[in-house]
Amino acid sequence: MNIKIPQYDINLEPFMERPPDFNNKSVLMQTEKGFKSEVINIVKLTSQEKLFQVRILDSCEREKFTFLPGQFVMLELPGCGEIPISISSSSSNREFIGLCIRKAGKVTGMIDRLEPGAIVGIRGPFGTHFPMQKMKGYNILLIAGGLGIAPLRSPIYWVNEQRSAYKDITILYGTREPGQILFDYQFEEWQKIYNLKLLTIIQEPDENWKGRVGLITDLFKEVRIDPDNTFAIVCGPPVMFKFVCAYLSDIGIPRQRMFVSLERRMHCGMGKCCRCNVGSTFTCLDGPVFDYWTVMNLKEAI
Amino acid sequence: MLFKTITKENFKKMVEALLEENEVIGPKSRDRDTEGNKIYRFLKINSFEELEMDYTRSYSSPKNYFLPFKEDLATYHFNDKGWEQEIQYTTHPRVIIGMRACDINALLKLDQVMLKSVYPNPHYFARRRNTLIIGLDHEPLEDCFCRSMNTDTVFHGFDLFLTDIGDRYFVAINSDTAYIILNKFDAGEVTEEDRERFKTVKKQIESKFKTQVDITILPELMDLEFESEVWKKWGDKCLSCGSCAMVCPTCYCYGIEEDTDLSFSKATKRKFLYSCNLLDFAAVAGGHNFRPDAHIRLKYRYYHQFRGFVEAFNQSLCVGCNRCGKACLAGISPKAVIDDLIRTEKLQK
């Protein structure tokens, strides 16, 4: 006698034919399906960072792709690797997304060498977002250090698109050297058209620098913060979080109204590879945007 | 649940029938250790005689038939216009014989992560659906602490579960496929005598647990003793080799590597199982490592197993098989570490 165990062929399931919807995370099954995308434009920002404008090729997939400010995508260069990159463009722009990438590692080093027209893979969006709806009727204080300005561009666009819903918007932006300032071509537009207040500061100035010199926390002397009516968004290197968030909580902004975006190593974006795991928290699922209360209760978070 | 019995002779016939058409995996001795004890592994068997139903412990867990050490996630074919992605899921049916209750419980824990939380994993799903599991009871070994972890018995997650009651197996049946197969081999109805023998065997198994680990206060203790010297004491011994994760039946973390073939015509995206004890586990581009020290990485391994997983799924990730304790080159065992933690807590009080 012989017995054959019944075979189940997942490759015949109907989901294999449908474009994946990463926002439908409880049923999504095409976890590895990347959206084929074209790099339509590359903006050189500094010697280290470039802004890549990436357009999903398939119109059906492009229509399905929606995200909220603060979310990230997994960007793949086939044969080279896949990396998590937060989206640095307007969530209402349905034609392309902007990804600001510093050449820092192996994959980003290869991405840096791409030319317009290159085809890359995109999976996502993943992770949590800044609660833009909840912030309506409040002042927003955006604090960025270095490359931390990249994920903040998305909420900045959002605020401008619904400007009357928000009160005073202030951006505090600090970098180490003047040459590391990103998106300075937009500074005038942000201040004059978006009606935001922008203060920049440099840690190590060169002879041509005429602006403020010091640490990002020095900017607090120049702004008046109303702790009862302010939401804060903080993004930058881990050491910056500590000082900035400690100051903000000292002046009375509740920790639940302070949001930070954390960086971690990630290989999946879906809570499976555990590389971004801290205890029960997955930076890819429960973050990258956390309120500061959660971060304080997270061991080793920053 | 339905119960039947099958004589050992008929069980042999059943295995032989399964061997005709399917890949069958079972415990097989591969070598002997320095003390002359057999080393078992779950491997493909070609005849019933190769199957060692009296095996003690398999060195690595059968988890790898669901989460392989290496697995291709996607293939990319390069062309003039860029590339085309190809995704194929494995679907060939497989039978695994002889899985312990702890290993089946380990699968149930993996099910929570891979199937029952967000982003269900298609690779795991396909393998799980295509595997027929025949479990097997056993008397606990010296260092088994599955009873403390509540994983010494299992009620679902398998197709058949066998308990040796002398000349026959007492069989718990958990799927229709398995029910049909079993009935082809003169499975008997459970008699009063079978039932009594089964209960006796179960009591005997229960009475033989020697190792206990107190995990009741562990989730809280993990927070309270986060800065404890215990972590440094054990962590400084850790060689950061990752052996514990490789043999663990529930560790599932991984990394991704991509490579291009020499003709530059295609590339592969490959997943490989990793370990949170390895140096670059949490290292990011630019040089920062969130967990630079061995003792910090060891602490987070325990933190995930006994605190994080409990918070997420109301159970700890560890099943108490002590494979990691056996495999560890530095002699770090979960019982020793946990006992030490609890001891410092008591001393402080």
C-alpha cells in the first residue's frame, strides 16, 4: 500500500495575482513582492546625501500605494541588498516618493552610484506615522539634527497642505558643519509660503558661516514654547533625543505629545527578522514613530 | 479530540506506506559524542529501520523543516529594461515523525508570529500546510524543563500524537487526513485497558521531571534586574557564536543577503537564520552598534524570550528543551541564568 499526502500549492492562491497592499497588513501574503520603480530624478544635496525621486512603474500598484508622514519603505537594489528608508516627500504626491539617502553603508554606497532611469524595488509603506490629525489646532515644534530633517519633510508638506488647521509651526534644525545642511533650497519657501518659523544652528562653523553657532538645544533660548498647546516632533542622532526630549519634558510638554522617529537595523519591515526588536517592541511595527512615553519605557531605545 | 490505538506492527506498515510516495523525516543517529552517547538529528529516512523511535534528544530542532537555515525569497532576472522578480513557494508534502511535545509547542509559538500576527509569512504557511506531523511522547531527560514552561503536553498543532503503551501506541488524532491514513492500518478503538495504561504512562512521565525553573515572576524580574550584575557574569562568558539560536526550536530571527551570479544575468535574495548574540545583530550603517557588548546581547536574548514574547502573546518563547544549554560552548544554560537572577532578587529582599 502507498499513501500520498495531499499537496497544497500556495502558488495557485488568488492573492498571487493581485497587487500587494502593504497597508492591509493582517492579510497581506505577498510579503516579498517589490514594486518595480524607476528612479526618475536624483538631487545631489551634499557630498554625502542625495534625494532620489522614485516612481512606481505599474499604474495599478502606484494607485494602491498610499502612506502617512513618518512611515518608511524597504528600498531594494536587486543583487545588492535592501534597506529601510523613511519617506521624505508629500503624502499627497501620488506620482513619486522622495527618499533622502546618505551613503553610509554597502547598499547605500551602491545606491549613491545610481543614475536616473535605474530600476529599483520598493516594498511598503511600513510602520507608524506622526499623528497629524491629532495635532490639528496645536502649535508644532519640529526639531531635526543632521539627516533627521529627511523624515520631517513629509509632515512639513502635510502641514502646508492644510495650513489653516495648524497654529504656529517652528522648525529647529542643527547640523555639525555648514556643508551638511540639507534642503536649504527650500528654506525660503518654508518660511515665506508655508509660513513656518525656521531656525538653524551649526556646531562647527567655517569662515563663511554667518548664522548661529552652537548645539541644537541653544535654539531653545530663542523660541517661546507654549507647553500646553504644542506637539513636538524630534528626529536626529540618539544623543540629541536625550537632551532635547529632557528639555521639552522639563518645560512641561507631556511625553505623549512628543514624537520621535527611531533608527534601527532592519531586514524585513514586518516584525519577522527581529533585528529591530527591543523586548516586545518592534521598531518596524510599533515604530519608527514613537511617543516619548513609550520610548522612555523601552530599554535601550535611545 | 479523537483517540485510537495502533499496534507497533501496523505502525511500521503505515510508515512504510508513507515512505513510498512522500519525503519522511525522523530521528536518526548520526554520530556519537565523547561519552559514547548517540547524537540524533531529524533527517530524511529511507526505511522504517532507520527511524529511531527510542531517541533521546535531537541535537538541533526540527524547526528547520519550517524555517530553513537558508531560504531563497526571490530571484531577479536582469534584462535590458532592468529586472523581473520571480517568487516561488515550496510546496512539496512532507511527513515528520517523532516530534516531541515541546517541539510541537515551539511550532505553535512560531505560528503566533508567522501566521497569527501581522504580515503572515507565505513561506512558513506553505511549509506548515504541507507537513504531516506525527508526534511522540517520551520520558523527560535530566535537564528537560518543559514542564516548568507548560510545554510538556500538546493538544493541537500536530496530525497524530503517539504515546507508547507497550505493544501499541495510544494515538491522539488531530486532522482528517491523519484519521483516514490511520484507519487504513486497522486502528483499534480505545479500550478501558488502553485508557488505564495511557494514564499510567502519563503519570510516570510527569513524575520523572527533575529540572524545574521558576518563571512566574520572570517578566517582572527582567525589568527589575535589567542592570543586574548577573548579566555581566554570564554575558562575559558568552562567545557570541550564535549556537544557541541555531539549535533553538523557537528562534526565528534572520538576515537577508543578496548575490548576483557570475554571468550577471540573475540575482537571488536569500534569507538566512541569524542570532541576536552575533556582534553585528543591531549594528547600523555608519558604524553605530546598538548592542556592542556580549552581555548586552545575551540579556536581550532573555529579554525577548521571557519578557517581550510574554507581553505580546501571553506565553514565553522558551519551551524548556535546554538544547541551547547543551550546545553552548561556554556552558551557559537558561536554568543557571534564571536561577541566578531569582537568587539575586531574593538576596536583595
